Amino acid sequence: MQELHREARIGGTGSEKARDVALIDLSDFEARKPEIAAALWQAATGLGLFQLTGHGIPLAQIEEAFALSEAFFALPEAEKAALPLRPGTNAGWEFKSQIRPSTGTPDQKESYQITRPRMEGLWPAEEAIPGFRARMLAFERANWEVAMKVLDAFALKLGFEAGSFARAHDPESPGYQSTLRLIHYLPMTGARPGDYSGWRAGAHTDFDCLTLLHQKTGQGGLQVAPGAEAEAGEWTSVEPVTGVITCNIGDMLMRWSDDKLLSNPHRVRMPRPDEYLGPRYSMPFFAQANRDVLLQGPEKKYPAITAGDYIGERIRANYDALAARKG
């Protein structure tokens, strides 16, 4: 519950604080691995969020994925509702149903989750969006490959065997839990003055090991803060650039690293009246270990736990925290 108690204390509006967000080039990864690992480690043990270039996903593939995402969310509501998010699966479509302990209110968005082993009956019809399934699975795999490079760099610094994180996130396993999420934040249509305060997504940390986030140039709002400074309300805006991947450490990897790699709070604020007021699209990929993988850091700070049990405990704690807030 520690992470959830922290989230409950960071729901205020706060203020802006300038911080450096590391921009790390992954190109020529194998030859530059020690250098890249050092840069990633420095970023991940500080702000806990950094941005990647040279990651190998072509800009054309990212733009295609955004276009497919927009096409999906433009489908009639009845067609999307026929692909519902099923409890405990993290697969399918949901609308304004994610509630953060930091705010107690639903995030202003709809989303569609792609988790490979759990997608039966949850793909839009081929005639509705030609090529959607094949192209999104290819995009999901491209993100997995980038995530495994970053995690392999952390393995080097933690003293884990090379390739161990890739084996722990095996896409061919029925226990695969990593998810590609397509997100559509609602436009500010007919907004009243009070609607410009608050959040499109309330402050939170991610449950996973590593999040890779694709954003579109001009569609801002993402903010991050180290834990103690988040409680003080001091947030840093992260500039969105199409083709640049924004990454943050999740709670699972923080535990797995004996709290060396930091999962820090982030949120998406509402736009201001003088900013872009249209819809905001983003695509995060959540790398989280397969259900049967045993999580324990090199120093054994925490008892060993399977990744499936860990996620289950986090979800239950999230519901408990929301119930306590309402009570």
C-alpha cells in the first residue's frame, strides 16, 4: 500500500518546476552498451523518466500506429463497446473507467488495451479498419524490442545475466502480461472555465517494469515529479515530440532493483485555454514480467513474489485505497 498512500497525497494542482529530462541515444546499442547503461542508470535513479532517440522504430511506423489508433477511436461507440475490457485481463476497450487514488475521479479518456494472449474476440473487424490487427501486433513487438534493450542495460548495472529480462517477458508465453495501450484523451469541446483545472489523467505511478510512451508533437500535458517533490506539488512538464519515446520506471522494476531504480509519479494535466484544445492521443507500452516470473532483487530487500501475484496485489491495493478515499 505504500505506493498508493503516496498517490493519495499528490492530487493537488501544484506548480511548475524546471528539471532536466535526459535524452538518451540508443543507436549502435551493442557496441555502446556500457555507455548507454550508464546514462540510463543515472536517469532512472534520479527523475525516473527519460527520453529515447535512436531506438530503431521507424517514424513512419509510429505515425501509422497513431493513424490506426485515431481510426479505432472514431468507430461508433456500439462497435467499441462490443470489445469490452474484461476484469483481470487488461485487454479491450474502456471509457472513463480508470480512477486514481490521487484524485478519486475518472481519467478523462478512453483506451484500448492489447495484451497478446488475451485478445480473442477483442479485435475490431478487418473491414472496419483494414490491417489493424497485424500492424498493431507488429508495433507492439517493436516496442517490446526497445524495452528489452533498456532492461538489458539495467541488467548489466544490477548484476543480472544478459538477456534475463527478455526471458522474463517472453511474448510466446501464455503468461505474457505486457500491454500496448492506445489512449484518446477527450477534446475540450464546450469547456467551461473550471474545466481547465485538474487532470486528464491523475497523478500515479505505473505497476509495470518499464513504460515506453509515444506522444504527438503539440499534444502536451505530461508532467513528472520525484516522489517527495510530487508531495510538495512541484511538477515538470515533458515536451512531446513524435518519434521520441518517453520512458519511465514502474513499481515492479523498482521492487526488482531493491528500490535503486525509481518509479516516480506522473500525470497528464488539462490544457490551458491558450493551448491546443483538441483530442490528445498517446500510446504507452507497458513491459511487465510474465505471470510466473519470480521477482527478487540482487540484495533480496523484499521477499520473492511472482509477477502475477504482484500485479494482483497492486490492483487490490488500488481498490482498497479508492474505498478508503470514498469512506
